[in-house]
Amino acid sequence: MNTLLKTLFAATLLTASLAHAAPFNNPPQAPEFTGIEKWLNTEPLTMQQLRGKVVLVDFWTYTCINCIRTLPYVKSWYDKYKDQGLVVVGVHTPEYPFERSTENVIKAMKRFDIRYPVAQDNRYATWTAFSNQYWPAVYLINKKGQIVYKHFGEGKYQETDAAIKAALAE
């Protein structure tokens, strides 16, 4: 029993560490948006054309309670920093088949008042390109196109805000 408790504790610590924000010392290049079925609130975007801007990529889906709880922060960062060079791109990657419907995603965007670009990633192509595994997940890309920060799950809002400010100041 003692071994089982130790194993469970170690697994809990590993899971908790995944939820923490992570800056990068040697930042990898951000992958390109790929396999996007539909772009909403924008013409199609590419990482190449976004060079010179700071990009916050938010992987979300409209029925995920954790995603819904993070939306006010993502929208706030968009409103606060869009005129300073921040581009927010919501990558809507469905968890359930009904979330693949463009009409449902548009209704959700209206309900949540999402005004920034949203890429509909129904085949998980961009999700896979980022090696993402979580809803919600935030990736911050600097002006050189490098991933300089990531965070999975809720929380770390002040740290994310600070990372956005730092990337904009570069």
C-alpha cells in the first residue's frame, strides 16, 4: 500500500507540473497553422506572415469548462495588447463530434464575444504540429516566430500576462 501511495503521489506531482507555465531557454520555432478547415473572424493566417508580431495561440473547444473559464483572460489580453502588436489566434480543436460544426463554433464565438481570429482545426493537424495534448493550452510566440512560453490548463494568468509584456518589449 505504501508503494501505491508513493506512485500516486509521484503521478500527481507530474500532472501538477504539466499545468505550470513554462518559459523556454532555447525557444523552438513555432509550427505553421496546418490543416485548418475554416478561418473565422479573419482571412487565413500563417506564422510566416505574423513574423514581427507576438502571437498567442489558444487551443480551446467551446464545451470545455476549463476553456470557458480562461476565455475572459484571453479576450482581455487581446483587447489590452492588440494595438501593441499582439495577435491572438484561437485554435478550436473539437473534443466531441458535434463541436466540428462551423455553425456551432460561430454560435459559441458570439455567445462568448470572441472577436479575434479562430482557426477551426477539426482534424487536429495544428494541434499535432504543436505536439499539444491539452485543453486549454496557450503558446506564446515571439516576433522571431519562436515559442517562448506555454501554459496548460487554467491559472498562471499573471505569469502569462508578464510573458506577453516581455515578448512585446523585445
